[in-house]
Amino acid sequence: MAHSKRGTGGGTHAAAPWKMTPLTLSPEERRRMIAETAYYLAERRAFQGGDPVRDWLDAEAQIDEALTRSPM
């Protein structure tokens, strides 16, 4: 099954490049960003092994960190 890559493109993602602050980000936008990042974490290991819950939690931490570091 082929997956399209939207947003920032393909490849590895060390940190999310979004420029939104937690105050301007809707819960749905945050959830979408976390889901996309979790997908890329699983993709990085070729979808072998790992744990989807751990991927989600790691992605959530990455997104929250990126959002708190983003300039206003």
C-alpha cells in the first residue's frame, strides 16, 4: 500500500518544523501533527517492531517541544 506524504515532505524528521504556538493551534491540528510525526517514526524503522503507543507518545513530546520553542 502506498502512502502519500503531505506537508513537510518525506524523509526523516528530527523535529517538527511548524511555526504555530499552542495558543493558535486547535486540538485537531495538534492531533494531526502528532499523528503525522508518529507515522514518520514508524516509517523510519520500516514499520518493523516498535509500539504504536510509544510512537504516539514520542511524537506528542516532539510536537509539544517544537511548539514551546516556536517564536511568536
